[in-house]
Amino acid sequence: MGEERTMSLGLAIREALHQEMERDASVIIMGEDIVGGAGSDEPGAEDSWGGPMGITRGLVGKFGHNRVRDTPISEAGFIGAAVGAAATGLRPIAALMFIDFFGIPMDQIYNQGAKLRYMFGGKAKVPMVVRALIGAGVNAAAQHSQSLYSIFTHIPGLKVVIPTTPYDAKGLMISAIRDDDPVFFLEHKTLLGEKGPVPEEPYTVPLGVAEIRREGDDVTVVAIAKMVNVALSAAEILEAEGVSVEVIDPRTLSPLDGETILDSVEKTGRLVIVDEDTPRCSLATDIAALAADEAFFSLEAPIKRITAPHTPVPFSPTLENAYIPSQERVVAAIQEVVSV
Amino acid sequence: MEIPRDKLLEIYERMVTIRKFEDRVHDEYAAGRIPGFVHLYAGEEAVAVGVCAHLSDADSITSTHRGHGHCIAKGVGVNEMMAELYGRATGACKGKGGSMHIADINRGMLGANGIVGGGVPLACGAALTAQVQGTGAVAVSFFGDGGANEGTFHEGLNLAAIWKLPAIFVVENNRYAQSTSVKYASAGGDIAARAQSYGIPGVTVDGLDLFDVYETTGAAIDRARAGEGPTLLECQTYRFYGHYEGDTQGYRSREEIEEYRTKHCAIQRFRDRVTEQGLLEADELDAIDAQVADAIEASVEFAANSPFPDASEVTTDVYVNYEEAI
């Protein structure tokens, strides 16, 4: 056995895209500046971007402009075209850049892509992936920092995936591309540089299966996206105090692996949910309701939700730091529920 | 462009089918036998049929809330259509779509659409599939004068133009977007002229003249199949019924409607021309009228005698697969 190969979460996504495009000629990818430099006469302009984070760089050289397309800044146009292409035989991956831009193509997402199969009595399928960046932490302010996954989780017909490790990023992306339903694949911008082991061969991580990141007996913490790391470091701190914390990463919000969450709550009797999104009608609220409905008699303390405040994401570092749920808040919430 | 005799007969049969289907839906709706919202296509038949006469099942269309005519023109059967309108399990969408979402993806009919302008990007996507896979298929998007004011219209035309997609954008300008006149709502007045902004051909068509629609569309489709990109057609037409069934239509006069029904009926114009030119005989057209009347009657019987979907069907067909659905 050689040394385990490690790579960043962003490059794990790139490898998944390469391997699936190689495997299946019906997979295409399009979006704003996913190649970069389109229409420029400047030498070296082509592939100068590879998307806002460089993840798609190199695809055009391998797969050509027929399958790797820069689009105009025209989200309703190209997201809708991805829906139409998916319904007629391709497997498009559409890069929305930042999830904050969803307002422009939203009709094509929720009234068209999400509903075609149901409205047509099961005769259509829409196998597409929408990639988008989520999350605060880089001072990108109110229109480039939101999480918003609850909005897509709310829509029947859509699936929502958020990888938190490079291993999961590759396996979940391959699953998302092979899936026959529309999948939102959301990439937290502060996790793209996270490094971890990634096998070279293609593999899948199933949608709808949560991962227990840390086993514990005293309290269940369900954390989403970057909050998984915050919860894990809180768990480390509390271990020294003799508190045993179980940390669950749902990995996919739709489908949501409720069984793993409920089994854990039944074991620990306590639940804290950590969510970077705003609190109202959110995943945190949804998971709290699930536990209240299904595991009420196992609970030994009130359910606690640690979320962002009900505000837009602020710009200034001091404000943004106050916005993002902190390790201190998570530690305090866990201490509170275990003291009951 | 000469239209073969068989094609002329098929065109007449499809136009009459649309008219009689819609007239019957009007009656069935008034009698309370069809639930929901219904928008009728009667009057506009020459557009859907003149365009779709060029298409095969491999070609795609997207439609509008006024979609029955596009379905029939694309070859969807009236039994499954009427059953869908009745909300029955035997409907084209198993009763899950209804009038505004009626579809038959196997025939390239990518659905009526409850969202004005919603189908334009979808047609770009179907055209993209054809282009990526090199199938030679085309995609046609039908939408109204109202749809031409949506952002999706402009985004779709731009995308199709830069990628030279094999797409045809067909504006059915029936003069009223719901109750609002095109004179009020459409800046510049000339919708076809908007094509110039995207460097593609834009043609104004007499949408009540089957032959004009057929010929203009034929040229646009030839252009699309040759890889020369999209075309915008503005077909000027008129709807005989209100925006929706139940519309009191205070925004237009009875005289105006009557004038279109009697003097500008696309089916009568077609009939007059083909008989005057000796292309088809009045007897054979009468025979088609009778056949279609029987088919529509049979479709109502089929629908009325079909079962409603089982209530358990409410949760099926949301996803292809969904593990541990919560």
C-alpha cells in the first residue's frame, strides 16, 4: 500500500467532473466563466478562469467547447436551458457561481426543473446538477455569502447536497451527476481548500445517507456545511470536560437521513443543531421539528438551535464574525443541554 | 413551397381537431365537468399546425398555458388529452398536470406551461441537446405577445443566437396578454423587430394564414437544421375565446370577436383556398369534419368513463428515486 493520496475539496470536485465527463458523453457543463476568456483575442485567455474558484479549469482542453460552455451572464437562460437539455437526453451540470444569484433563474428551477416529472405524470426525468457556492466567512457581504439551502430543500423534486470533506465531495458529485433528478450541489467557499484523502478511482457516496463524524453518548450535534468543523472542534473542547458529543453531518439535506439523526437522539437524549443559515423556516428548524415529532419521549433537555441571526450577512469582519455561529456558542449550547 | 396532398389533409384534420376539441372543452367546462383553469386555443390553429407540420417526434416544442392546440398539432391523442383535462388516471399526465401542464415528452411535446415565457429557455435546452449530440433535431418555443416581454425571452434569444442553436421562437401575438393590449404592453410595437437586437432573422407572419405560417417556418427550420441558428417568427393571430374560461372580456368588443370568427377564421381561409385551387375536394374535407367530430365525442366518453387517479398517487413521480424520503 502506498501513501494515501490527499487533495483539496475543490480539486476533488474537479476530478469527479473529469471522470464523469470521460465516462459519459451525455454529461456537459456550462456556466459563467467556467472556462474563462471567451471571445478574447488575448493569448492565454482561454481557460484563464475555470469558474470563480478555478475548479473547472482544464475541462475545455479535454472535452472541447461542445461540452464545456461559457455562458453569458444570463442565469434564467442557461439554467433553463440545462433543464430543457436534461429533459431531452443530456446530463448537464450548470454552474450558478454563487447561490445568492438564484433569484434570477428561480422560475426555471422550481416551477420547471423541479416539477416537470410530477406534472407530466412521471414521464419526464431531469438529470441535472446545479453547482453553487454558499457560505459566509470571506467578507463577500450580503449578496455573495448566503447559505439558502433551506429554500431548495423546501421544493419537492429537488435534491440538495453539501460536501464537507474532499472524499465526500468527489463521491457525492459523482452520485449527483449519475442521479436522474435535479440536484443542487452546494460548495461552501471556505471548505474548498480543506485537504483530505481522496481515492483516485471513481466512487460514489450515496445521497440520503448521513455520516457520523464523531461518536458520542451525551448529546447529538447535527451540523451543516462548515458548521461540521465548528461542531467537531467544540466536541474536542468538551471532551476535556468529560462531555461525550456525537457529531452528525447530514451531507445531503434532501433527501435527509432522518433515521441516523433520530437514532442518535434516542441514544443521547439531547439535540443541538448548528446551522450557518438564518433561523426562520430553516434546516435547523426542520430538524428540530423532526426530533420533536419523532423522538420527543427520548429527549431529556430542550432542543437547541445555534444559527445565524435573522439578518442579511454583514460585510465588516467584526460583524461577519458575530453573524457566523461560533465555536463558543456551540460549546455553551452543549453545556446548557447537558446540564439539564 | 408546395405542400403535398397528404400533408394538406393532415393539416386540415389537425386544425379542425383543435377547433372542435376547444369548442367541446368550452362546453364541458361550462357544464362543470372539467376542474381548474382552462385557456382555449380556438382561432389560433394555423400557427400551431403550420409550424408543427414540419416537425417529427424527434423535434421538441415548448408551449404555454394555452397549450391544447400545440399538443394536437404535435400529435398528442385527444383521448389522453381530454382525460387529462378531466383529471383522470388515463390522462396524458395521469391527471397530475391538467390543462396547463399537459405534455407528451415521447412526442417531443415538452409541456404546456403555467408560467408566461417559462418555455423559452427549455426550448434552448432541447436545441442544445440536438446540437451537442448532432441529431439534426430542432426545438420550437411557442409563447405569446405577453411572453415576449419576459426576461426569459431575451435571455433565450441571446443564448440561442450566440450558440447558433437549432431553435425557432414563435410569438403568437393574439393582441391581448390576458386583458392587456399589446399596444400598451409592448414597447416598439413590432415584436419581430426585436430579433435584430440579437442579429437573427425576425419575420412577421400572417398567423391566420396556414400557408404563410407553413412557408415561413419551413425556411426557419431549414436554417436551423443547417446550423445557421435561430429565427424569431411573430405570428399575428387572434383567440376566439377569452383569456381563460370565465373571462368576461370587457377589454374587447363582441363585434371584434365576431369579425375574426366570421371573416378571418384560419380554418375557413384554408378550406376556401384549397378548394378554390383544386388541391382538395369539399367532400373529403366534410368527411374529415365528421371523423373529427366522432373522435372528439369519443374522447369525452373515454374521459368521462375513466377512473380518477388513486389518492395514493399523490406521492408518486416526484423523484426518479428518493431514499428515506422525509
